[in-house]
Amino acid sequence: MLDYVAIFLTIIVAALMAGGALLLSALIGPSPAKTKEKERPFECGLVPIEEPGRRFPVHYYVVAILFVVFDIEVIFLYPWIASFDEVGLYGFIGAMAFLLVLTFGLIYEWLRGGLEWH
Amino acid sequence: MAEQIFFYFFAALSIVSAFLAVTRKNPVVSVVWLISCMFSLAVIYVILSAFFLAAVQVIVYAGAILMLFVFVIMMLNLKTGMVGQLRNLGLKFVGLIAALLILRQFYSAIKGAGAMTGLPPRAAAGFGEAAAVGKLLYSQYIYPLELMAVLLLVAIVGALVLAGKEQS
């Protein structure tokens, strides 16, 4: 529990530092007049060509959902590693079965071309 | 005492964030409030000594799943105010039924909590940490774990069938 209080304090200090820097620069810095040019989004000094909210190709979504699936797979392996000595052979076989089922998914994904971009 | 202050603060924050996530007109802003809601829930998990669950909540929910939400918003190219048009009468009816079911769950949960008396039992040392979760998951709950693998397999196949390339 105490470790988490430390994390919480870190978040508070980080927020205070970021917020304090902004607040201080707003308070003691010069405040130039707001023009339309200055309110525009800054894009490497170039004039923005189009609205940022464009339609995404669906392939990004496929990559993202496959990432989440294998992310969860790793999350489930972590408790196994942490309790490796205690769960023994039974846990080992269980983890291998878990991995085997998901390896079928990986093979299917590979054959189907989900790992290729074009 | 400190735990109570943390609980009430983050419980209130999660409710307010969830409310704002539902009511915002811009879907991207909704997702940001949802991240705040997920994070508050992670803090509540810590207070409940479910440390592993709290870490997973931040990594998977606030990280990966919310990223998927943003991808869906960008894929559909939802602009501010477009979500309101999608809320038709049928969806509102389904929402009403879901809300009533959740209220019923709340009622039974609060009734159950009212019956409890005395101090809650103290959690054993190491409770809720990855090793303790693993010990249960890879012995007593091995069958649900294998079912999880099948569920994840269905997610892989489903994503590829729905959105993947045509098989040549």
C-alpha cells in the first residue's frame, strides 16, 4: 500500500511541476496580443493543408486489435512466472496449453497475411 | 482514514469521469474522460489490495483498450456532434433496460453490504500480487484460463475475418 502512496505523490509532484511551469510563465511572462494567426494549430511552421480528423485505413485497427490480444496473453503469463515454483508441472502444462491455443491464432494470422502491411 | 479519503476522492472522480464520458459531444474528449475513469478504478483496486488487477487495469484498459476506442473513432471519422444523431429510439430503449438491470445489481449489492457488520477481514500478506494471482489462476482456475485462450483466439480470427485482407 505504501509503495502506491509513493506513486501517488510522484503523480502529484509531476502535475505540480507541469502546472506550475505553465502558471508561472502565464503570470510573469509577457502576454502578446492574441491574433488569428497565433491561435492556429502549429504544424512545423507550415500552413495546415487539411483538417486533422481524416478517415483511417482499417488496417491500423487490425494491427491494434492483434496487439491487444497478444498484450493480454503476456499479462496472463506474468502471474505464471511470478508463481512458477508453486504451481509446478500442473501450471506449466496449463500455461503451455494456453500458449498453444494462441499460437494457432498467430499461425492463422501469419498465413492470412495479417502481419504484412501491403 | 487515509484509505477512506482516497476511496471517496477516486470513487467520486470515477463517477464524474464516467458521466462526462457519456455526455460529451466530441467522442475524442469522451475517450479522455474514460481514461480518467479507468485510472480512478485502478486506484480503487489498489485500496482493495488487488495490486495485480490495478496494474493490469492501467496497462490494458487505460492503455491498450482505450487506444482501440480512439482507432474506432478515427476509423468512423466521427466529428463533434455526430454521436447525438446516432442515438435513436431503439438504442435509448436498450440503454434504459441496461440501466434498470444495473440499478437492480446496485440495489442487491448495497443490501448485501448493509448486512455486513464489524471490521472487514484483513488481507493476507502478498494478497492480490502477481504471485498470489498466478497461484490461483494456474491451479484452481486453469479451466477458465484455457477458455480465455479460446476467447482470445476468437478475437484474433474475428478481427482478421472482419477487417483483414481478402484471402487470395
